[in-house]
Amino acid sequence: MKKKAALNEKSLLERLWIQKGMQAFALAGIAYLLVFNVTPMAGLIISFKHYRLETGLWGMFTSPWAGFSHFIEFFSEYNFPMLLRNTVMISLLKLIFTFPVPIIFAIALNEVHSVKIRRIVQTASYLPYFISWVVVSGFCVLFLNTRNGMINSLLLRFGAVEKPVNFLASAGTYWAIAVITGIWKEMGWWAILFLAAIAGIDPELYEAAIIDGAGRFKRILYITIPGILPTIMVVLILSIGNLFGGSMGGSNFDQSFLLGNAGNNAASDIIQTYVFRIGLSQGRYDYAAAVGLLQSIVSVILIFISNNLSKRLTGNGLY
């Protein structure tokens, strides 16, 4: 207490010097945010400009104003309804199916008494997270192709189909592929977060419940789930904020860019791939920036809405 009181009596500069090690770490983080997150925000001005790359960085400020013409053009695009539908549906399907899976997996893994088995399963589950989507798309081609893919071979052997199904070039199967691969790749990584939250629950609560005669299911229902509810709500809010990016189901862009083709384009073409195609392929950086800004604004609005709903319903939120 004396040391803390003495520290409070010192001037601001003296306290900063005493904490110079921790302050250096904090300044490094602030510098990273300024360089890579805050400074690039100035480039958003090209969303309202007729910008051309040859004018350089200074051209962001000297280019003629376009107002909201880029935004109006995007809403007037002939394929806007398809892009919006695919983006929203893929994102919602991922949120609905991929959000509860890591929670259920973490709770189930926590109930395994063998530490060795638990570690093996947990390690095997989060390893796919470190595999690139390029490699995952290669796995999809390997397993789902019509010539010698394992899935088609099994379906033909058991008589489920009469001829191979072209999963990769069908708009009707793309959404299912996106959700399933997203669950497989991301489930184990997110489960680590929920396992950490479960580890923070007081063990005496479980001991008291066992003495009172509560079974395993009731302990999960009345102790485990309420204990990790704040973590669940925070993850849900962040997932909704990154809904159009893929949230807990991996990158929508990576999946659509790598697995999208002329056959499934009606289901795989999303706003992110459209921005990539317009921005880099056609060099319309101003128009692409406007579409990206629009998506970011929607994401911020979703964060505020989900946070307010969470605080009203559960009392938990980001702030």
C-alpha cells in the first residue's frame, strides 16, 4: 500500500518512466493501430471522388468530387440483388450453423475425463485453422470431383446416385460446401475460447451440484452455460459485426474466390468478390472503395444493434 501511495504522489512523467517497459508495449500497439488501421482511413475519401491511380496519393484530395454517384451505381447494378442475396444468405447460414458448434464441442470436450484423449481431440480439432483456404479448396476438389472424388465414389457404390454429382460446379450445393468447410476449419479454434471460459467457472459450483444430486446434463444447463454466457454474447456480437466477412465460419471471400466458378457463380458471387473484380481487374478503385465502405457501415450498425439487444436481453455486452 505504501508503494502504491508513493507511486501516486509522483508526477506523470516520473510514473511513465517507472512503467517504461509496459508503456513501450502500449505505444507499440498504438503505433500499429495508427499505421495500419487509422491512417488508411484517409483513403476512404476516394469513395466520393473520381479517382485514378496514376494521380498518386495526392490525387485522393485533388480528384473531382463524385458525391454519392458510386453508391447509386452499385444499387443500380443489374446483379446487385444476386450479390446481396448470396452475401446475406452465406453469412446467415454460417452464423446459424457455425456459431453453436464450437460451444457444443467445448462443452462436450470438457466432459471428457481423460486428459490425454481431451488433448488429442482438441489438438486435432484446431489444426485445420492453420491450413490455408487455398489448401482447403484443394481438398474440396480432391474429395468432390466427379472423376475419382471419394464422396462421389461412395455415393455410387452405395447406390445413392446413378451418376457422379458435380458438387463444385453446382449453385445448389455451394452454400452447403461453404458452411461445412467453414465449420471444419474454424470449429476447434473458437472452441479454445469457450474452453478457457469454462475453466474459469468455480469448481465448487459443480461439487455442490453433485452433492445436491444434479446429473451431468443439469450441471451443463444450470452451471456451465450460464457461466460462459458473457463470453458467448461477446463472441456473438463480434460475429454479427463481421457477418458479411464470414464471422466464425471463415472468410467468405477466400471461399468464394477459390471455389467459385462459372457453374456455381449464381450462388458463390458475393459483394467481396465483386469489389475485388471491379477494383483490381478493372482499376475502378473509387467505385470499389465506395462499395467496401458501404459494407463496413452496415457492419458497424450491426455491432451496435446486436450489442444493445444483448444488454437488454442478457445484461452482457461489449460496453
